[in-house]
Amino acid sequence: MRGVVFDGKQVRVVDDLEVRDPGPGEVLVGIAAAGLCHSDLSVVDGTIPFPAPVVLGHEGAGVVEAVGPGVVHVVPGDHVALSTLANCGACADCDRGRPTMCRKAIGMPGRPFSRGGRPLFQFASNSSFAERTVVKAVQAVKIPKDIPLTSAALMGCGVLTGVGAVLNRAKVDRGDTVVVIGTGGIGLNVLQGARIAGALTIVAVDTNPEKETVARRFGATHFLSSTEAVREVLPTGADHVFECVGHTGLVRAAIDLLDRHGQAVLLGMTAPKAEAGFLPAAMFLDKSILGCRYGSSRPQKDIALYAELYRAGTLLLDELVTRTYPVEDFARAAGDAEGGRVARGVLTF
């Protein structure tokens, strides 16, 4: 079968991948569509250290082909969106409703794939850049069949991360003021999360002026080309500032833009050893800096919610899909993503 493999030096689209059958508590999914997220590209450029060879992809949707013993919530033929959380469901963090903190779901990649008899790692417990993948049952979230799979795929990462950061982590409230730095796939979902939460002023910041139209469509009330201009809109600062780029200078800017009792939420992935500075004295007015993994999501609950918000016309999914590419055009999709020419490019099988 076809898939996108990174061997530690280069990325190739291959056609001789194999994946094992699902075991107990696992699901075999035929992938229909998978969004190309910058996290995939970050594995390739080394920003996210990951063992190789690895099958890339982590934002996918498809159709259940087989289930292992003990799986009862999905059956063959069901449409599913896939999460990256292979959480155990039994530890203290899972029991508290914090599956993103499950220690059994982080740093222990499996190897369900093989090529020429050699095992390959699975990226983010998902590897949706393959025609078929095996995931833990908890990762397969049943969705209505009337949601296009090219759109549904994006719920598995970009929507969970961006909208979840607003609703779950920051808990933005009605009337709050929000600044979103960076309007790529994650930033656009932060914008629409803020709109859904009822934020009054939503300022999008991006150096690319061509992104203004789509930013406003997703919820921005203002669009600026630099963080320096934010104080002209919000003289006392913002209640919430989301850094969605992963640049240490912008982390500092996010903190500096906070109003009293404001919080900066860090979503962009910096290099592992990158350091950012700020003025500690400025934090004594009850300000906070929040990390956020995967939107602090509970995928089985949140994806079901987002699916219904989409069907109600509240959550935008189709509008996120700028372009689709056959998987063989991975290089072109990656180039468009790196060049900022798409909100989300989606690979199809």
C-alpha cells in the first residue's frame, strides 16, 4: 500500500508498505484523507525529534475496515476521525479527564508498519499518511457520514488543538478580548474558537496581508501585520494572547500584550532547546503563561461536539481545506504549506 515515509534524511512516497492486523482494543482504518500539519514537517526538519524510519501523518479520517477483540463502539463501515491520543484510559490523568497528560501515550511509539520486512515507526500513534493504519480504539471517534472526510480529517489535530485551546485550556468567556499571533491552520481554529466562545474583540496578527480575508471569515474583528499595532486596538492589553507560530520573539510579544489577569497560551512549536525571555515583574498582576498540548482535548467528547457544531453551521471545516492533493503529490503539498499558500492542504487516497 502507499504511504509517506521519512527515513531520517529524506521523505518518499512509497507503494510497498504493509500494516499488521488489529489486535485487542485496536482498529484498522482505511484512510480517505489526511491534513498536512506543520508538525509533520517539523519531524522532517528536526524541530520535533522522532525516531526513523517513520510513516508520517497524524490528522486523518477514514472508514473502519476491521476491529480487534473488545472493540464495541465502532464497527466496519463506520466513518471515523482519528486522534493522536493513544491514552490508556485507566491512569490518574485519564480518570481526571486529562487524556493529553496520559504518560502511557507520550514517547512510546509503536511499529505496526513494515517495509521489506523492516519495521517502521508510527508517528503520533497515528500515521495517517498511509492507505491504512492501525490505532487504539480510543483514537477512532465515530462521526456522521454526511461530513466530508476531507473536512473531518482536520478535526483530528488542527481543530482539536486550536478550538480546544480556547474552550478547554484558556476558557475564553463572553466579552473577552483575544489576540491570535499567526493565522495558519492552528491560528484560524483559535480564531473560530474565540468566536464560538463569544469573545468581543478578536485581533488576528500575521505578516501576510493576503490572510486577512480568511482570518475575518473565521472570526477576527481586526487584522494587523505586526504585534506592535495591537495596543492601538487594545490599549490596556488583551485577556488572552495565543502564540501560534513557535517563535521565541513572539512568545515574548504575547506576554507583553497581556492585560491585568491576562494569559498567554503557547501553541506554536519552538525548537526543543530554544529559550524565550520575559520580565517576571510584569507577571505580578495575576498574569499567566500557559502551555497547551493538543488543545487539552478529550477527543471522544470534543470531536463529537465539533461534528455537531459543523453540522449546525457554527464550526467551519470545509473553509479550512484550501487544496487537496493525491498522496503522490506530497512534495507539492509540503511546499505549499511551508510557503504559507494554504490554510490546510489535505492528502487524499
